Amino acid sequence: MATARDAAPERTPFWVVPVVRGLLALVPAAVITFSPNHSPDLGLVVFGAWAIASGLVVGALSMRLLAARGIRSLFVVNAVVTVVAGLLAVTVPGGLPFLLYLVSVWAAVTGFVELYAGLRSRGRTPAARDWIAVGAFTAVLAVVFLLLPPDAVTAVGLLGGYLVILGVFLLIGGFSLKWAIAPAPAPSRTEQQP
């Protein structure tokens, strides 16, 4: 039986999740941007470290702050996939082909899961539009990495560019959720009667 807590898309402090995700994305973006080395090894280490940290932190925050069980389970799936991809990135030596494959598979799975979560939540939460956009960005990253010619500098640079776009977008979206004016509650039936 569904409770009132399950019907609510998220609790008030959910804005923290996109802000933390945005900050976590900007750190590896800065590392890639300011590093003269755009080797596949750097790409794997930076992606791996970010994925492990992001998956653990965002997964824990989502479990704590998301009230809708179905949406919460989708974000837990994304967190688990992200942590596993991060662990593979930092433990499996594979060079450029592995970087391209790993990022494209990770982006396809997590992008489509987040896109689905956003589409499923449309009209129930203002965060849905951000989930749709982030899911679409990530799915596009999967396609780009699949079609990308094997060039380490381009691949690592695009990963850094994706992380910059993701970080800035999530920070804007998170603070927009925080500062959004909540709609006034509908008057009860007793208040409507003269």
C-alpha cells in the first residue's frame, strides 16, 4: 500500500543531490582541462575516480532524499553501475579501446535510466526536466564515444567537456530547485464551500 511519503517525488532538500553531482563533475573536468597529458591512462584514472566518488555519494544521497520508491531504485541502479564502471576503470589496464568501450557502455546505461526516470516523473517533480536533460546528455556521450575515431586526445577532451557541461547544468538545476517557489496548496473542500 502506497503511503503519502511514497507519492511525493522528493523531499524538500533534494536540491542537494544535483548540486553535489555538479561539484563532483567539475573536479575531474578541471583535472582534464589543466593537464597537458590527455592519455587514455589519465582518462581512465580520472573517469574511474570520479565514477566511484560520484556513484557512492549520489547513490547515498538519492536513497536518503528521494521519496518515490520507483525513482529511488532507478537512481540506485545508476549509482551501482557508475561505481562498477569506476572500479573497472581504475583496475583494468586497457588503454584507449577500453576507455572508449567503458565510457560508452556506462553512458548508454546510466543515460537511458536517468532519461527514463525523468520521463516517468514528468509533471510530478520539477527535477524531472533536469533528469531528462542529463539523461539525454549522457546518452549522447555514449553515441559520440561509440562513433569516435580512436584518438586519445579527443576522447579524453570530450570526457572533460561532458563533465564541464554536466557540472554547470547540475549546479544551475540544483540551485533552481532550491530557490523555486513552491505552488500554493489547493484549497480543501471545506474551504471552497461558502
